[in-house]
Amino acid sequence: MANAHDNASGVVKVHDERAEILAIEERILGVLDEMGYPSASGFAVRLAFEEAITNAFEHGHRERPNEAVTVEYAVDTRSVQITIEDKGPGFDPGIIPDPTLDENLDKPFGRGIMLIRSFMSDVAFNPSGNRLTMRYDRPPNGSGA
Amino acid sequence: MAGDSRLRIREADGVTQVEFVDRNILDEANIQAIGEEIGSIIEGAPEPKLVISFSNVDHLSSAALGALITINNKVRAKSGALRLSNIDPQIYEVFMITRLNKIFEIHDSTEQAVESLA
């Protein structure tokens, strides 16, 4: 049976305020630290979280800047799962151009989802595209320190 | 405004050296301010030569990468030169994944970056 040191989870409403975003981010990263995840894991999770919540506010809540998005997280000793849901109309992640193509390299946008996919173990959107769930699997001992 | 700057800027031998004050370049408002401040340096130079050091930086976002690309485009439009330096290995991985290491000239140290502009 898991005890308090083996897992942590929560659901938080977050407004587009830097202090609120940092509070939940630091809470999740603090749990990773407590569970002995390597620093590379913290880097990956912070990067993916920042990209995901930025997208939720910038695109999902463009027309509703005062409304909160919902962040749900669950961390145990093997993996981290974070879901971010906004109240926007959603989007089709399949239509985002590949930012690594030569013709897109000097475009200053369009890399967020690609970075999330690169640093997370699994990424899924709900059918309407306004809820992103991402999972990070802890690397084997001795790697990614 | 100078008191609000998130940058340390120094001029030497015709090269503008820029360092970030913050360890994390994630906040949209800060990124916009950084882009505007460096943009004004570029506008003020006939043929800008810039070295941007990441020696203090632990994290950056895709919006920060976007700001760097915009800076690079502005520098190229004025036939100037931009070098990046002191990039942490984890951040360098971000440049590799996005293939932005192909459009930026990246050096291990500021000294090497400045020498490359001589």
C-alpha cells in the first residue's frame, strides 16, 4: 500500500497569474525532489508544464483571460502525470506544422507541443483538443542525473 | 526602465555582450521585455554584433526560443552577427531537438564567441 511519501496528487484551478502558475509548478517539482527524481526529470517536467499551461492560456483562454484552467497531477515513484484542461474550443494538434523543417526554422512560434512530446513519455489530447494529459516515466537508476 | 531590465549588457570592442539576470526565462512578459530591449540595441547599431550568454540560465521556454529567432532575424536584416554562448547541456538539448543549433552559432564561452566576431 502506498504511503504519503510514495505518491502525491491534486487538482488545482490556476489563473493566468505568474504567482499561481509558479505555485503549482513548484509543488509538483517539490514532490519530484522528495521522491529522488534526477534533475533532468525536473527540467523535463518544468519545460512541458510551462509549454502546456502557456498554450492553455494563450490559445484556449484568449477570449476568457480571467478564467482558470484546471491542473490535475499525480506523482509516484515511477511516473508523473499532469492533465491541463482549459475552457476554450480546443484545437487539432495534428495540424501544427513541423517546426524542425528547414522552411520553419526561422519562424518564432510553433515549438511548444513538439517540445512537450519530446520530453514526455506519453502525450494525449481529448477529442476536442482542450485537455492535454502528459506522462513522464522516471528514467532507470543512474541515468539522467 | 533601466532599473527593470532583466539583462546585463556590456560593450567591448564593438561587440555587445548580453547576459540574463534570471535563471528561468519562462515568463511571457519578461520574454517580451527582453526581446524589446535587445531589439532596441539592434536598431541602434548600423551593423550589430551581439553575443548572448546563457551562463546564468537553467530553463527557457519555446517563447524564449521565439524571441531569440526574432532577434536573429533582426540582426541578419542589418547584416550583423549574433552568437550564443555558455549554454547548459540540458538547454542545448532543446536547441538540438528543435534544430535551432542549425541557425544559431553557439560557442562554449563568451570569449570564444567574441573572438569569432573579430
